[in-house]
Amino acid sequence: MAVVYMHIRQRAENVRRNRVFRDRNNPLDYMDDDQIVRRYRLSRPLILELCRMFENDLARPTARSRAFPVSFQIMVALRFYATGSFQMVNADVHNISRPSVSKITSDVTSCLKRVCRNYIKMPTDQAGLHNIMRGFYEKTNFPNVVGAIDGTHIRIKSPAEDGHGYVNRKNYHSINVQAVCDSSMKFLNYVAKYLGATHDSFILTNSNIYELFDSREIGIGWLLGDSGYPLRPWLMTPMLNASTEAEERYNRGHMRARCIVERSFGLMKARFRCIDNSAGTLLYGATKSCDITVGVAVLHNMCINHGIPLPPDENHCDRGHIARQQYVCHLNDGATVRRRLINGRFSQ
């Protein structure tokens, strides 16, 4: 009898050890393609591409229960990026715990940050730069533009340390993000690590994009920036007091080409509301908020590359843009280059 009892007990333990837990509600299994784009911002094929890219990083075998599938983890993170909702809300939507949402979001964000250089990169070869110039010229009729540069502010909670340094000119805590984009609104360079009180010109002069142009590694074309940036031979800014028709035409053409970067920020924030003021504040520390900002920039570029449309009910104005102070500097070679451009291109 004792032997029979031990056998029955062993079988019961094996059943408990091998039992199958209920399946997670994976949206890929029951949503159609339009619903997936509307709720998660990426298409089904693009989500599956992310699954293949991050499978080794996110797959976690466990002896206690069945681990979250990689696709499910990516969908949970995408839902946060798309809505900026509280972790508890995201947990309820996907029927998991709040700590699980936090862990999943952190892990997926780390994966996206790791591959950012594959998706956000400024070409330095002649062919790549000429393609960008062609795109700007076809859309704006402004010659020799290899990028439009601007900054935007991402609202964050007050940091425990050095909180005053994150307060921007509109008196809320933020990180100041600098980006360069091409004519398709894809980011070519992205800097997300500076406090909200940092001036745009400081971010530029301490960034690798400045080194690329100043060292002439990128030796052709111009960046277009607003009056918050210094005038350089490779960085064209508006005429502050246009007095001739040629200067007015230059300013109109400059604004038409440069505003593409503002539209890029607006599109990214409309697609991924976690970094938009309409979703409130990123309730994370400054470092993690910067990582999230880089992660959604990678996703933004992936959407541009794959032609993923913005859901029709989204309005992509740039709510996070803050008008900046004009940058005043002494005359330099940039003024000569700009004058030559105005006289040669916009005088007729």
C-alpha cells in the first residue's frame, strides 16, 4: 500500500510540475492589422521583425511557470509607448502585474537603445548626402540641405538631484532633445541626455554632429537651424532683420525646409504619446526617460522606413516645442556663406 501511495504522490508532483498555465492574451493572435497599428503603432510584420531581433534578449526560460512570449513583451512595451498610460492601466489591459509591466518596458527600451545606431545615423559619404540634398530640394526648392536641426522638450518628473537644472523656460522639468532629420522626417542624428535648462547652442557645440561638420568630415551641404543656433559656414540660420526681397525669399525658403524637423518631432509625439505633453509626464528618472526617448525615436524611424501610417484620429502637431531665444554672435564665415547664398539663389 505504501508503494502505491508513493507512486500516486510522485505522479501528482509530476502533473503539478508540468501543468500548463493559461495562455496570455497576445494581441497578435486576435487583432486585425488595422487594430494593431491603431493601438500599438507598428504593423504586424514590423512587430514580428522586432521579435526576431530581440528574441535572444527577451526570451527567458523559467522553472516556475511559462515565461512571457517575446511578442507579448514587445506588445506591452509598445502599448506604453503609444499611450503613455500608467503601469497599472497597462497591467490591467494585458492582465499581468504592474511589476511585470515595469520590467518588460525597461527590457524592451534597453533593446531599442542598443540598436539605435543601426537606425539613426548621419551619412558621411557623398552618395548618401546627395540623396538627402535631392529630397530637400524636391520638397522645398532649397539647395544643398543635408539636414534640418532643432530641439524639443520632453516633460519628466522632478529629479531627486539637480532638479533646478531640468526646469526649462516654460517652468516645467524636462530633458532637451536635439535632432537632425531628412526630408522624409526620419532622424539622422539624435541627442537625448541634456537637462531642460540647457541652451540649444550648447548641445550642438558638444555633439558629434558639430564635430562631423566642423572637422569637414561632412564637407558638403548645410544644416538648417532656427535663430537659437549659431551661424556657421555649414549651418544656415534665418536673417533676423530681413530688409530686401531676396532676404525675405531666403527666410521663406529656409522656414519651409527647416520646419520639417518640427513636423518630425510632432509626428513622433503623435505616434508615441508617452513623450507628448498630452499624456502628462514621464514618471521615470531622467536616465530612463532619456532611454525611452531614444527608443521611440528608433521606432519612429522604423515606421518611416516601412511606411507605417499614423492612425487617422491622431493630430501630429509639436506640442513640446518651446520657442527659444535668438542666438547672437559676431560675424564669421557663416555670414559670408549665407550672403553668397542669398545673392546667388534668392535675388531673382
